[in-house]
Amino acid sequence: MPAMQSLALGEFTMNSPMTPALCVVLVVVAVLASLKGTRFSRQIPRVGKAPGWFGLAEAKKDFIANGRLLIDEGYRKYKDSMFLVQTADMERIVLSPRYVDELRTAPESVLSLREGMAQRHLGQFTTLNVILTSHLQNDVCKTQLSQNLSDFVPTMNEEASFWLAEQISSKSAHVELTGYEAMLKVITGMSSRIFVGQNLSKDERWLRMIVEYTMDVFLISAALRPYPAILRPFIAPWLSSVKRMKRHLRIAQKLFAPIFAHSMPKESKSSRDYSVIEWMSRSAQGGDRDPRILVKKLLFLTLAAIHTSTMSITHALFDLCEHTECIEPLREEIEAVVRTQGWNLSAINSMKLLDSFLKESQRINHPGLLSFNRWVRSPLHLSDGTVLPSNTFISMPTNSIAHDPELYENPECFDAFRFLNKRLASQADAQRHQFVSTSSDSLPFGHGKFACPGRFFAAAQIKIVLANIIMKYDVSFPGSQIRRPDNVFTGEGIAPDRKQGVVFKHRNKR
């Protein structure tokens, strides 16, 4: 059984004398819920098991175990149209990428990314429904964070160096660390410096809480997804992770109280001295000024930054250990850029081979099977006459697209130079092949007006960490291992092996 599902089973604490009565209620409600049936048109073909009258649990279990095979099958059969699939959380219409360009500009009144995210991650129980109150979290990423990114690069480099050195002792010839855990500490420390400021960024209470909060969001989702929506409010109070979530919020509110209690100073201040929570506090309007709302929005942004960047940098680290032929060309590029430009945003953007390496790593190791997730709020008429009904969920088969041989030559082979060569081949088309670029055949960050607003920060963060590792250490897998472990597929999730070790050896610089 997948690790997250196993952990989720341990979340129930049903020791109350009311437990038998509750179980009876849940059984009755479950039967009623199962009679609901599908709401989708029979004209859309289906892959995987149909929920039918009583098969919802079985269909969800099938997707959790075989999600990759099902989505690949659907993409292969219905590449130019669409198909239905019951995922672990909901039934979805998975659309061909040929529809991307007519969907990417749809207003939020028609297609809602925020509602889609809140529903997928069960925001009612995980606190993520806070993103529905306003666009504050997106606006801060698009404006203050992205526009001041150049000011943050030196600070981010300092943090990357600090958190790597904290784990890799200079007294030892080499150190073996669990790759995922090591990168989680680095990314958490870097993100914290930017999101909550210098004072809190090394506070053990904050560092411990934000990692536990991130884990509990996913534990709550994993524990509740197998059940019909009508049952979840009855089950959630019994979960240990839900109880811990309340504690996380209390700790965060206590830690942020000094920031909320003092108005921002009138005098101008370097953007490097601001933190995301300060920007949010200054920009909040109306109900968003409630400290409880601000805390939840900040936790959402931090979760998004830590989770996605940790996964990406761990994948890249494993790819580096397997494809050792890439190390010297990358090292030469990084050292030459740093020697002439130092650590600034222009320098980071000049590391074009590093950019290509990371985009290829992301292509091979997608963050998930599906992307471009949207909730359809009102009927949407497509150019071919298809009507997407309201109150349905749409996605794109992003992982299948990334492994399509018609789009990528030898798609199963890792080619660190793939996107660099594309950039060099066409100057006019160079920008669409960057790590942060989005298109109909590159959807990890979404596409269009609601593409991930934090991708520029995430890309800079990941590049800085990997550049520091390449410059300062020789890395390898332990012992005689030369191949990276297989990724872990659970439902629509794709993750690196969290137990894989990596050996870091201080370089003997010539």
C-alpha cells in the first residue's frame, strides 16, 4: 500500500462511546450517497471503472493503484478529444491539449483554478479554502515577490549555503543524507527567510510547524478522499491530522502576532528587508485583514513553495547522480557565470544549460499526472461544438503529453541539452523553451492567465540550490548504485523515492 495511504489509515482516533452510533449513521449516509449516480454525458468515453450505482469506492481504489496506466490509456485513445475518469477525489473530464489555447483565456467566472484547487485538496478540512476569499495570495506572488526577485537572489544564495553546510559537515570527507529530507530542510529554510523574515526563519517552532502542516494537509486529503463528500464532515473530526491542524494554526497566529500588531513603517525600506507576510499584511483589504485569514493564506503560499520546490530539486539531484556526464558541463557554466557576474538574477538567468537540465528533469519527472485543473462554473462552448457542463472538473493529461514521442524525440531518454538546443535553434522561439515557460505541450506550471504566479521564485530557488551543490560538492548514490530509483505513483501524484540516500563529498578545487 502506498506510504501516504498507509499513514492516512492511522489518522483515525475512534475511541468514543459514540463510535458505534456514528458508524451506523455513516453506513446509512454512504448508501444514500452511492445512489447519486454520474452526472456526465454518456457521449464522453470513459477509461477505468465507472462508479455506477455502488462502485464509487472501487473506482477510486482502481485509480489510486493504476492512475498512470489509466491516464496514458485515455491519452492514447482520445488524444484529440476528451475522456472521463474517476480519480481519487472526483470524476473528471480530461481534455486534449488541443483545447488549451481556447481555455487559457477563459475568465474565472467560467473556469476557476482556485475552486478547483480548493476542491481537489478538500479545502474545507485542510484550510486551503482560504484562497477563495480573494486573490491576495496570487497578487503578492505576481507583483511584490516576482518584481523584487532580483533583490532576493543574494539572500537566497546565503540561505542555500547555510542550510547545505548545516547538514554536510566540513569535518567529514563525505556525508550520506536522505536526498528528500536534505532538500526539504534547504528549501524550507530558504522559503522561510523570504516568506516570514529573518527573525522567524530559523525559529525551530516555525520550521517544525510548517513541515508538519504541509504533511497534515496531504494526510487529511488522503484520509478523506476515499469517502463520498457527504460523509467527510462526519469523519474529519476523528482524524489526528485535523486535530493537529488546529494546533498548527494556533502556533502560527502566535508567531505572527508581533507583525500583525504593528503597522508597517512609513519610511521607505529596501525590498530585501520585507517578507511575504509583511507584504500580505500591507496589501490586505476588508476581511483579508483578519489575522486568522492572513495566517492561512501565508501557510498556503509556504506549503506551495516548499512542496513543489522540494519535489523538483530532489528529482534534479537524483538525475544529477545518475547522469554524471552532465556534472562537468554544468559546473563549468555555473562557475564561469558566478566568476563574472556574481550571484544575481541576471546571473541565474544566464545559466542556460542548468535551465535546460531542470526543464528536462521536470519533463521526465512531472509533479503529477494531471494539470490545468479547473472547476467549470458555467457552461463553456468549445470550438468543435462540445459543451463543458457547469459543476464539472476538467484537467489536462500533462504527464502523458510530456512523454509523447510526437512532441519529444526519444521521450523516455533524459537529455540535459534538449531544451538548450531548442533555444539555440530558434532565437525567435527561444523563450518558450525556458524552465518557467508554459505552452500546450509543457503544462507543469499551468498555462495562460492563471499559470502559476510563483514559478519565477520557485525556478530561481531551485537553480540556486542545485548550482550551490554542483559548485561545492561531488554527489553520487551510495555504494555501487548508478541508477535513480523509480518514482512513486499514487493516484495522480508522482513523487521521488523519499528514502533514497545521496552521498555529498566536498570538492577538492583545483
